[in-house]
Amino acid sequence: MKKPFFLSLMLALTFMGCKNEDKIAEAVNKIPLQLKVSRFDSEFAKATPADIPKLRKTYPYLFPAPDSVWVAKLQDSLQIELRGEVMNEFSDFDAELTDIEMLFKYIKYYFPKSEVPTLITVTNDVDYENRIILADSLLLVGLDNYLGPDHKYYTGMQKYIAAAMNRDFMVSDIANAFANKVVPRPRGRTFLDQVIYYGKILYLKDKIMPFQSDSRKIGYSEDQLAWAHANEEPMWRYFIERELLYSTDNKLALRFLDPAPFSKFGLELDNESPGRLGRYLGWQIVRSFMDRNDVSLQQLLNLSAEEIFKKSNYKPNK
């Protein structure tokens, strides 16, 4: 009799969860929000040296250098080619804008006091580490960092870096920039503290970008996400058997949390694995905690890693 009861309970909880998500989606769609967008990249691409003073007046925060530097940029052949590639790829930006606007509606739902920034598209010499800059009132998006993983500008990069330079990940990158502003940095120094920190960020993305896939949230391909899911139990066993959760060894971040071509277990399976698998496990722990505890999103962000872990009753997928 226990199995049918348990199954009925799980189905009931799933149904309730779906109804709640539907209510949230309905409320989000009613939020009056229209994203202000300025295509500085295309304005600059069409400009002449005579237009620089006007552009400087419109976008003073983008012009720290003297006019002569910008005139040189206008006339530089490599810069002209870069702007042309961006114009070709992003002549139609509507799909991204729809999703970015939806992202900020969800942010507004969960964080009513948050300011909706003005989105400004730029080129930034393929500075992929700063592809997104989110200030209080400005969101700068470097479009030359989203030309596709096989683009000629990215041929000298490692493949795992180029793989993320895809317009499919733009909304996720913006969500990351927001998460970095609202998710407190770890208070402790253990591996668990860092794992739960990244788990909080990914869970936040569950809430503010539910309209996108899990693979886009974490920055994996579908195959990489499937690998993580299929190997969740042996990964977890690896961490437990080696007592890594409460270790303060800084090298663990390099092996399992930082961007990398693969995670470093020191096993034959390493080359098959995606990087950042510690973040994936942190995500599953936080999801398990939120499924089992009546806690708001804002409360979650301020809870300690230890409390989240102990109350998560996390059991890895087998």
C-alpha cells in the first residue's frame, strides 16, 4: 500500500507545483514593463567622424577616451570588419529582446525594488570576460561575443570558451550578472560553501528564466547536461568518499567549479565530463532543499551552506 500512496503524493505535489508556476507566469505576464534598447553598435557602425560629438553627448559613459581615439576606431579596418560581422549576425535582435524583457519581468516579480536597466548593445573587441556589464541603470551587451562558437574570431580560443560565445546563452549571461548582484558571496571557506553558492545562482536562474532550458541556465550542451545527470550518483560518491565537502583546498575550485574543458576527478572519465560539475551538484542540492522546505527565494539567498545542505536531504539521481 505504501508505493501507491507515495506515488499519489508525488503526483499531487507535482500538480500543485505546476499550478503554482502557472499562477506566477500569469502574474509575470501582467507586469507592465517595456525594455528600453539602444543599438549603439549599429549607430557607431554607420557614423562618420563628424558624428562623434553627438554620440558622446548621447552616451557619455561610453566615451572616456578623447574623440581622436574614436575616430581612429571608425577608420580601423579590423574594427570596420568586426562591426560588419556584428551587424550581419544581429540585424534581427527581436528574439533575444523578447527573452531579455521576460527575464526582467521575472526579476521584477521576485525583486520588486530592482531597477529595470536600459539595454545598450556594443562591441568590445571580443572581451568575453566582460561580455555583459550590469550597472544599476545600464545593461551593456557586447554582441561581438555572441557570433557563434565556430566564428573565425574565436578560432584561437579554447573550445570550451568558444562554445559559450553563442547567442543562445545571452539571456543566461545577463541572469548571471543579476545573480552576482543579489546572491551573497560565501561566508565560509569550504568546498561546500562554494558549491552551495553556485547552486543558489543556478536555482535563482530557475526562477527568473523558467522559459529557458536547464542546459542554457548552466551553459552546457544538451549532451553535457545528460552526462551530468547520468553520472550524478558516482560524482557525489566521489566527493563523499574523499571527504571533500568540508575541505578548504583552493585547488578544488579549479577542478570542479571554475570554467574548464572538463572536471578533474583524476579518473579515465575526465575527458568525457563537462567542466563546473561542482556547480551542477550544488544546483541539485539547492533544488532538493527548496522542494522540502517552505522558504522564500530571498530567504534562501541568505541561508548558510551548512543549513541548506543538512535540510536538503539530498539524494543523487541514480
